[in-house]
Amino acid sequence: MFDHEKIDAFFTGEKIADKKSAPNITQHTKIVRLAKLLLPAAAALLFGLLLLFPSLNDKEFKIDITRPQKGELEKLHIQNTTFYITDKNNRVNNFTADNVDETSPGSKLVKLTNPKGIMPTSENVWIDIQSPTGYFDQTANSLKLQDNVEMVYSDGMTVNVPDMVFFFADSKGFSDKPVKARGHLGDLDSEGFEFYKDKNILIFTGKTHIIIDEDTLKGN
């Protein structure tokens, strides 16, 4: 067993008094003595861990805590979600996004990060569409895609445009930015386009340059 008086004498440098003349030990004294026993043992244990695991350093224990900015807790934020937008003919457009964030608390305008979707135009025709950034306006029922939009038609044609807007209530989309289209018929460059989903019509506007593959003009 440990001799508490010897431990006290070790820390204080005092001589050991005769047990018969020692005063009664208070509860506080007992706690102090227990701490004197445990602290050196804890220090030795920690030192041993650092020897066994030298990779443990200050960087391993840091926690990055960022305070939320004013108003952030009030704004809608959803991660890795799927949402559906219905057009006037009750066709469902299926979209996914890494993040959905309100632009301001209670706003009907939400920002989409990496939106990707499938837009059906008829029973057998559809368009895969994606972009790095998008904005869905719930009031206007419109979707604006930007930062290089890519549309891939079910027949294989690919259309690239810096940004575009699509109105689901009218099933109509457009862009006034340079358009590049590539398909089995050839290549096309234009200054803009209009898209009518109900009629499955894509109209290129402004100056348009078309290169048609010669083989597509040959009859069987």
C-alpha cells in the first residue's frame, strides 16, 4: 500500500511526523493526495502514447469550427437531393443537385449546385441536361442554367451553350449566347436558339454556320 505521508513529504520536502501526533486528515487533503498519485501516472501514460504513436501531433486534434453567418440558419439548405418540376402537360422533369440553397430567407429563388436532369419531350424523345450552376424561380416556374450548359438529345445530338432559361409553364426555352451543336448530320454554330418542348422544335437564331457530313446526303 502507498504511504500517504511519505508522498506528501516527497512533494513538500517536510519530514514525516509521528502518526500519533498527526492531525486528522480532512476530505480536501485526501483529494489532494489522490491527485498527486494520478497526475504523474497520467503524464507517464501520455508520454508513452506519444512514443508509440509519434504521428499524433497538434494538427491531428484540431477541429475546424466555422460560425454560421447572419441569416444562414434561416435559409433553406438541402444536400444531394432529387426534385421534380411539372410542365403544363403534367410531364415530370426529374432533376438532381448536390446542393439546393435559398438565395435569401423565404425567397422563392433557389440556387442549384451541379443540377442534372431528364426532360421528356414526347413518349420516346428526351433530353439529358446539366450545368455547374442553376437557379429555379418558383414564382415564374422557370429554370436558369449557366456556366456552360450541356444538352444531349436521345438521338445523340449534343448542344453546348454558356447559359439558357427554360419556362415550364410555356414549355419554352431560349438563349441569346453562342451555341454549338454536334450530331450525326454534322456540326452547327449559332448566335442563339429557341426551344419549343411541346413541338420538339429547336430553332437556331442569328448568324448560323452549318457543316453537313457528306455521307448523310447520300441516298441508299
